[in-house]
Amino acid sequence: MRANKAESLARMADWEHGLIAARIFVDEDIYRRETERLFLRTWNFLAHEDQLKRHGDFLSAYMGADRILVVRQSDGSIKALLNACRHRGLSVCQADFGNAKAFVCPFHGWTYDSAGELKSGPNLESCYQGKLDKAQWGLVAVPRVESYKGLVFGCFDPEAPSLLDYLGEMAWYLDCLLDRRAGGTEIIGGVHKIRVRGNWKLAAEQFAGDNYHAIMTHVSVGSAWADHQAGRTASGFAKILGQPGRQFSSRQGHGMAGFLVKSSGQPSFAGDSSISEDQGIVADYYKATRAEAADRLGAERANGPADGAGLVFPNFAFLSMVLGSSTIAVFQPKGPHQFDHWRWGIVDKAAPKAVKEAMFRCLHVWPIGVADADDGENWGGIQSSLDGPMARRLKFNYQMGMGEEGADSAYPGMINPHMIGEFPQRQFYRRWLEYMTSENWPAVD
Ligand code: FES
Ligand SMILES: [Fe+2]
């Protein structure tokens, strides 16, 4: 990138001073640059292995702006294929998920097998006078597909580190969600998809570290509980977020905030039987299985920042043990002004059926039923504000908790010893800037 472009981006994403320019959320050129420099280099979440059980099982995903088909192969491996026909580029599969022996392009009928190889097409031999070398015209495969404890990611960049190195310290925290019990996790129910007005980074940075918003944005939940449960007030989140916890960030741009386990042995935010019977079932389940989690992961992670929100850079998010459910999500950018928000429920495979069913009901209350709508209103409102040329000139304040972060011997990564702060958001934009201004895969210092 030319120096003046890099300098201009550095001025806009001034993470060191906690100042981020509104323009990065609305600029078409910056968005295009993200699709090239960011999403073609990062590891991007594609699927949970549990969603692809049999040969031919597939689902549609995205890597930034590129449409991807994720397919279980005959040898049990998983392939990710660019969902763009090699003839004129039409997507060869329009379905969200399913099982297929072949993918037939709806335009002229080129037909690819589950490995993406071009196998046939109407009159292919005669129309090309036998000159088409089908072996050269298969779907483009994503060169790198790797899994971490059930989560499948893809990467286009040969220079990128392995998925495990890319996750870095974040893997330690992800284990609290993915590896509490033998057998790992599975997805419950289908995918919940909504188109959201707003720049994708608004959602990503929020899951990396913005617990602050819950006090105000999700006050409706507290109000609803207050209506039904004596002693619960609309200020519930202010109290909840006052409980002990940590914010974590890594140099790879990942971020998370999680509560420490209460002296009762229950995660602080996992749920409460006074709110709903289902939340009580789930909270009791976590309490009952904490010793097993401690055996597997150690006491720090069984008692540590186990329940909370997090982001794997750039756009894969999770809520772990929050109000009766755990979910994973991805924010698929659709231009600078909107994104698709996909969310799935995730449970321990070994959990009893009644717990899985309770979690399934809980996730439709929170986050899907309430919180995602609350958040979407804000993100859309911001994008509308930024239609104004004066508003676009603003620099936003990301300075909360500056200087509070440091090391903590109990937890890997960079730590803010509070639940609320904007330290992971600053680190998110630090990493974003490195991708956006680097000619090659940006190594971390
Ligand atoms: S675009 Fe796919 S067969 Fe022509
Ligand atoms: Fe929220």
C-alpha cells in the first residue's frame, strides 16, 4: 500500500489514543480493501463439524464477500470450495445446507462432484470439440481448512500461521466452551439468520469487548424480569456486570470478557432459576459438571472466565453460558452498510436431553429473541447517523480503561482486570490496521 494510504488508515484507526474515525464504518473503498486484505488472509469460521456428518453433507458459508461451499468428503475430511462456477461464476449451490452427490450450475449445467471436480455438462464434449480439459476447471478449493475442537475454519493465505497458532491464547478460553466434557460439543437446532443494517465491525468489536452496552441496551430484559420476578429491577445488568471478571485480548485481535465463578460454584451469568425454570436447569447442569471440567481443563478454567462473550478475529463470535444458553455466531459483511448475522446454539454433546432442550428454549429468549434485536437497533441507528456528512467526520471515543491492562499470571493473553472496558476493542482495531496496511500476511511483534 502506498505510504499515504497507510498513514491515512492509521489516522482513522488511532487505537493507541483510543480514537476511531466514523469513516471506517461507511467508506466503500475501505470495505473493498477489507474483502481483499483482511478476509483473504484471516482464518474465517465456516462450520461446526457436527453439521457435516455424512459424505456429501454441505452447507453454505462466506469468507468475507466470497461465497463458500463446505462439504464432507468421502474420506471423512472437509473441503471448502469457492461457490462460483468456473464457466461464468454463478453459484453452483443456492441451498443453505443439505446433502448432495453433485452440484449442478443452474446457468448452463456444468456439474461438479462433492470434491469440486468438474465431471460433466450438457454436450460438454461436442460443444468444446473435445478440447475442454475438465481437470483444469474444477471449483477453486480453499487451500487451508483446519478445525479446532469441532469448529472448522478456512484460510486463503498460504503465509498465515496454522489455525492453532492464529487462535493463540484464545484457544485456552475457547476450551471453556468447547471442551468442558468428553465428546466436545454439537449444534442444537438450525441456524438463525438476520440481515442487519450496520457495518460488520460494530458487531465484531462489541463481542470482543463491549460489555458496557448491556447496562443500557438490554435494560428491556431487566425490565421484563422485573415485571415478573419480585426483587429484580431494570438495573440488573449494572449489578451483574459489577461481579468479578476479566477482559482478555490477544495480539491476533481476538477478545473476550468472562465472569469468574461465584463462591456458590455457579457461573455468574449462566442463568438463574428465579428468572426461568429453564435457566435454573442449565445453571444446575454447569454446577454439576464443573468438577469434570476442572479435571479436563484445570481449576483456572473451571472457575475462570467461563461465561461471557468473545470474538475470534475478525468476525466469529460466541456467547458462553449466558442466561441459559451458549451460542456461536458469525457476522457476514454485505458491503459497508449491512451484514448478515448468523447464530447457532451449541451444547456439550454429553449433556442430558432435558438440558439440551432447556438450552434450546433459552437461546430463543436470549440472545435470539431479545438481545440480537436490541443490538441490531443500535447498529442500524449508527449507520443511519453516519449518512450525515458531519457525523462521518467524527472520531469516536474508545478510551475507556486505557492503561488498566496488563499481565495476569492466571490467564494467558493481555488482561484487563475488569469486566467493563474498551481494551479489547482497541486491540481489535490495532490488528485490523495491521491487516489493512500490510502487503503480506502481517506478523505480530
Ligand atoms: S455459469 Fe455455470 S455452467 Fe455456465
Ligand atoms: Fe448486546
